[in-house]
Amino acid sequence: MLGTCILPLSLKESFRTIRSIASFIKDLGTEKIFLSHVFEGKRIRQKQSEKMGDIAEELRSMDFIVSTHSLKGSVVDGIMDLTKELTPDFAALPWHNIDPLRRSLVGSIDIDIVRSIDIPALIYKKESISSNPGLDSIIYATNFQRTDSIVVPYLSGNSLHARTLYLLHAGQRAPDPEADQKRRSLIRNSLDRLAKECRVNFDNVETIETVGSVRTEIVREARRKKADMIIMGKTDSKKSIDRILGSTAESVAIKSHTNIILIPATGSSKSGSVLNG
Amino acid sequence: MDKKPDNTVFIMSLIMVLTVVATGIISPEFLLQLSKTLHKEIIRSFGWGYLTATFFFLCFSLFLAFSRFGDIKLGKDHEKPRYSYFGWFSMLFAAGMGIGLIFWGVAEPMSHFLNPPSYIANGSGTAAEFAMTHSFFHWGIQPWAIYIVMSLSIAFFSFRRGMPPLISSCFYPLIGEKIYGLTGYIIDILAVFATIFGIATSLGFGALQISSGLGMVLDFEVTNTVYLILIAIITVLFLASSLTGLDKGIQFLSKLNILIATCLLLFMLAVGPTSYILDILTSTTADYLSSFLNMSLSTNPFKGYDWTHSWTLFYWAWWISWSPFVGLFVASISRGRTVREFVLGALTVPTIFTFLWFSVFGGSAFNLEFGKAPGIAETITSNISTGLFELYSYYPFSTALTIITIMLLVVFFITSADSATYVLAMMTSNGKLIPPTSRKIIWGLTESSVAAILLLSGGLDALQKMAIAAALPFTIIMVFMCRSLYSGMKYDMAETSDKLEIEDLPQESQVRNIT
């Protein structure tokens, strides 16, 4: 399910980061990498081509099948074109931290890619580079809606392995204690049901039920539980507020220090949002 | 509800009230200085906040009325309104405005006319236009929007969601069980504080006006003894009304008052300069509508800054400080109505009546000022409590009109104090819809005592400013209340239309198919 991966690089990444991403995606079962770089200038420079070659060699030495792809033009469009052409199972995106002022003034290519991409995308955060092999824990934020149908196969199949799976539901409190009791009871039952379905693939499945903003709670719980990865479903949002403030996926990608895998609910998506309360 | 110790809010509120009153008796100058400083600083620093918050409350109310939330019933789905439209509007009006409108109906336009902002020549035609438009504005739809936010929240969380009718209940979606703890206590105690001081101030000023009217008609000197006797009589009357319950006491008195007020209004319209009044009504309505946004959001930092502080911001803070009391009372009489019906009813009918009132009484005074009695504006402004009676002296049956107005004042006085007593007793008995009689009596006597003591010691002004100071935390509380109400209504809508996320939970078989 995650056998092939497109790895777009800015070529500013260090070899250490590349090795770290490679070892991370190896744990996800990836065997083939489409190494790609989009040149924004008029011609492809020798130095950059050489670096692409060196990275490819490094990845081959880690037992990956690697092919390199260079394009010219807009980064986001180039990556979208390549994903259509090469049909990888997912994209691994090394995240570049940008300060909020610069992000709001000049934008962020990473966020543009997250918004536009219509295949599963791994957002790789440098901060979570770990020396331990394999994943200790994954956190999945569910709202028991459409996204479950596309995320659960990843959790119950052979794609994602970890010792612990945290199933998180974050939502708003009901207007009165009685209704809230009922809401929480329903959520607990549904989390338990989902946990039962996913238990096959994980040693330990824990459920978390919190009250609050989805985008804040996902980040908080991931930090609290020291999760290695957040898995989130992504779907089209018609909400004007999401269009103005950015989707939950974008918000979590910016705020979280944990690796995130976003799985889109629809075939093609131009503005994504996680349906989560 | 069971988790809340029964008497915490009651005891704490009583201690706070008695402390402030004791300060007012021992050192009225200190209390006045303290409240003046607080009031001045709050208005100066957060005036813009009052304007924007009030405008936001109006937009929020209209949004609720015209959105899908408008269909939500303030009660269970099968419930019908408990009071007829006439009974409901009468009580709405009596609790929300009543006594104040009689007090300011003539005095406010005249006061603005003689003391407009510095960029308008006083006593001019422009000043008259300005006076009427701003009287409409201060008593128009904004005050009702403030009341609506408060009462809608209480009614929704209490009658629809089964919570106790307390202001703290409205915050369950935001703070959950903390409503039963310190946060909830603070909110409820603050509401009691604002209510008791608001109503005591109103009663004190009302007593002044009734005494002045009686003094004019019966030709006697108004002394402190007169005030005390008057307050004692009214206390007995409103306690009697309060103990008979909402259905009989307040409803009957409110209906009676609206009938008397309407008769008075029609008489003045018919006997007075009818077409002049209707001209003023039409023209001021047009001015009000065309300058509505400007008046709603302008703090006038370049011109008329002080005027806006002394009037508009004062009023907004005053309405907000009254909102816990009016909100709780209006909520309790609005059970069974839909959100749309409630918002549109409360925004339009009292506002139209208020516009008519100002046009008739203010217009009649302007007619005299510009015609046969130049200088009446000056006379009215120099003694506001007798302003209306001065106007009557130019009309036939002036003694009868004065007596009717005094009756009107007394009854409004009783209905306000009656509903405040009911609300205070309810707030301090954990939201019991039928609060204990003993609590009604305690609060009734406290209101009257506070009004009487501070009227005599000269602390009424200070008390009014203290009530207005309480409006600042309440403005913030009300903004969060809107957020909480929106969350609650959204949940309610989703629950009833089967769109709630937890009801869309995948069934076991569905999850199995997926995996």
C-alpha cells in the first residue's frame, strides 16, 4: 500500500535528513522511490544534478529502487504532474519550518503541496528524527465519518506498524450534561469498536476522547503521548472559514512537531480539510 | 444542579451587597469617588468595546433569527407559548424599559436639544433633529439586542436543554462542569450584583419622580419622609404582586400598564399637534435608519467625544448591566416561542412603541418650544423628574394626566421590582423556577432598603455607576455567551436533523467492510 513513494526535494536538505526520511519510510514498507526536484530557474544546473545523483546513490545503498526525475517550472505544479505520471502510492515531503511572518507574506511551498496533493502525503518533520528503529506509536484522529473508510484500511492492513495505536476523538461538548453524557458514551463505544477492528495490526490500542478544537487537540495529544506519527484523513471542505484560515490538515502540519500522514478522501482535491468535528 | 451548595450564591451576593451599601452609608463620598473613577476609566478605555459588542449582539440576534437556528423552539418541541402575544409584549416592555421611558420620554430629547455635542449649535433645528435621532437610537433596537442575547441563551439552555435557569448554565458547552464551581459562582454573583444595584437605582430615581409628581398635584413639599413612605407603600405592593406569582401579578399589572400607556399616548397624539408629531416620527425614523451604522459604530474620537461618553456609552453600559435581570425575566416568559419569533418580536414591537412614545412626548415638547412656550426645554432639563408634568401643564386635563402618569410610574415601579425580586430569588436558589417565598421577601426588602438608604445618604449616583462598572465584565461574559449559544444550537440542530457526527458513527458491519 505504501510501496512506492515520490520524494520531492529542494536539494537544500542535508544527507542526514534524507537518510532519516529513507529509514522512516522503509519502516512503512516502501521499496521504490521516485526522487524528484523541480528547478525554478531557466536551466538545470550541473551542481544540482550531481547532488540528485549522490542522493540517489545513497538511497540505493539503503536497498531502495531509485529513479530520479527533474522538471522545470512551478514546484507545486511540477510535483502534481509527476504524481499523475508516476502514480506513486504516496509522497514523502520533508517539512521546511518557516516563521509565521514569512509564511503569511510569501507563502509556503510545503503548505501549497499539502493543500493540492491528491495522494497520501507523509509530512516529515525534522524534529521527530528518532534513532529507534520502527514506530512506537501512531495517533489517528477520527470523527467516525467518511475519512474512516480510507484511513482504517491503512491501520488494519499491512501498511502501518507500531507498537501502540492511539485512536483520538476531539469534539465540542454538548449543550447540557445529560446530552454530553450520551455523546461521550456513543463516542466511547465507537472508539472501542474501531479499536477492536484495528487491534489485529497493533500490540496495543488505546482510545482518547477529548473536548476542544480538533486542530489543537490533535497536536496536544500527539505531543503528550510522544507519538511518532499522526495519521489524518483529508477531504474537500466547503466551509468558508476553512478557506480563509486554512484547513485542519494545514494547521496541524504547521503546529505539530510529529510526522503526519495525510490520506485524502477524494480522488482529486484542491482545498483539503480534515472532517473532524 | 445537585452538586451546587444551595446557599453559596445567595450568601456571597448578600454579603457583597451589604458591604457596598454599608460603604455608601458610612462614606457616600468615598463610594461616589470610587465608582466615578471606575466608571470614567471603564468608559474611556473600553467605550469602543461597548459599541462594537452591542452592534455584534444585534448582528448575532439577526443571524439567529434568519438562519436555520430560527426554527429552534425555546422549550421542548411540543411546548406552546405560555403567554399571549399581548401578555408577552406587555411584560417584555415593562421589564425592559417601562419606568425609564416615562422618566426620559420628554427629558432626553430636550436635554440633547439644549446640550448637543459641541459641533452642533444648541437650541437649533439641527440640535432638535440630533436629539430625536439619538433618543430613538439609545432606546431603539440595540438595547433589545443586548437583552435578546442574554434571554435567548438562558431560555435555550434552560427550557430546551433542561439546565437550571441561571446565567452560568449558558456556559456549559464552553466550560462544562466548571459551571458548578468557582467560575459559575462568579458569573451568578456578578449577575445578582448588577441586578440589585440596577434595580435599586431605578427604584430610587423612580421614587424621586413619583414624589415630585405627587408634590406638584397635591401641592406639598417633598421631604425624606415622603420618599420613605412612598418606598414602603410600593414595597408592600410589589411584594404582594411577587408572591402571587408571574401568571397573576406581573402579567396583570403589565397588561394594565400597557393599556394605560397606550391610552396616554393616543390622547397626547390626538390633543397635541398630531401632524407635527407624525412628521417628527417619519422624519426621525428616516434619520435613524440612514445614520444607523454611523451611530452604532462611531465613538466620535474627533468631535463630540465627551458627549458620546456621557450618553451613548453610558446607555450601552446601563443596558448591559440590566441584561442579567431583564434576560432572566424575559427568558422565563418566552418559553415555547421559536428563536425567530422571539428575536423578531422583541426587536420590533417594543422598538416601534418606543419610537411612538418619543415622537409623541418629545415632539409635543418641541412643538411648544418652537411655538407658544419657548423655554420649556430649559425648564424640563433643569428638573428631569418633573419634565413630563411640566409638559402636561400646557394640555387640557393636566391634573388627570399627571395622576395617570404617576399611576403608570407606580405600576411600572411595581412590575420592575416584582420581576427583579423574582429573578434575584431564582438566581440565588439554584435556578428554581418557583423560588422560595422567603428568598423573594429577603430580596424585595433588600432592594427597597438599598434604594431608600442610598436615596437619603446621597449614594444613588454612586450605586448607578457601580452597576455600570459591572457591565464591563458582563460584556465579555456576553460575547462568550454568544459563542456558547452558537455551539449549543449547532449541536441541537444536528441532533434533531440526525446530522450529528456521533450519530453517523460507522456500524460494526460497515467498519468490517472497510477493513
